[in-house]
Amino acid sequence: MLATALLLTLAASDPLAPARQGMVQCYDPDTARKLCRAMGFYEFGADGAILNRAETRLQDAPVIVMFAHSTVVIRDGKECSVEPIRPADIDRIEIDGQPLPTDALGPVRAQIVAGLPDMLKGDQPLCSTYPAKTDGPMQVTVDVGGVAHPELTSTVLWVRPADGWKVRP
């Protein structure tokens, strides 16, 4: 109970407070199967840098998972991107658990980034606002350059990977 109260207090000023306590974000959670469409893991550098490592299930059959990274900052109580996504931000792609061959990865990275909406490829920061709660699903809202984009709203749940949460069915 005390830990939850502490996390709620921290979350009001630091939307990534649960991540600092070892939790990860589960997007579009299926609580019965402990399955996420995507998971966001955070690394906090001694210099204040924040690295987001994401695993995203792009397709269910065959199961295609993309592993990517980005640098983020906390600005006005929101998590914000530092720069637009680039092909090099996609670290690897797996198909049914097998890595995509290196010679195919480059063109696929470029296709994925080219297929993103223009608003995500520009120089305006993408910022996510997390409600100050850590115990249950929450609706995360997104703005790009300060303009709200309700079509990017996601359901997110803070989870512990050790409890069996994953992106692969």
C-alpha cells in the first residue's frame, strides 16, 4: 500500500517513475494471457539520459516482432521523443523467433519508417501523457508538436516482465 502511494506521488511529477522501480509498459494488454502488443523498457543513465527500448509485435502469423530504441526526455510531465524515428533506430526484426538476415534488415527498416505517418517523421516531438496511476490499465494520450492526436491514444499497463508478460503469443 505504501509502495503504491509512493509510486502515485512520483508519477505525478515523473511519468516514468514505475520504470525506475523495474516495471515496463505493456501496450494493449491481454491480462488473461499476459500478452502485450508492445512493451517499453527504460534505461536511465547516470547523466540523466533516458533510453527507451521497445519490442513491438507487428504481425501475429507468422509472429513478427520489431526491436527498436529511442532517446526520450521528460518535458512538462510528459515523455517526449528527442528526434524523429530513423531506420537505424530499428535494431532487429524477428520472424517466429528467428532474426531477419542482416542483408534483408536494411531495406525492411527503410520500408517501416517510410510507412509511418508524416507527423511521426518530422522534427516535432511526439509526447505521451500518462495518468498518475500505476495499478491497472490507463489511457495514454499523445501529442505531436503540442497538437493532440487522439487516434494515437493507447491502453497501457505497467507490468513486471518477471511475472510472465511478453509480446509473443
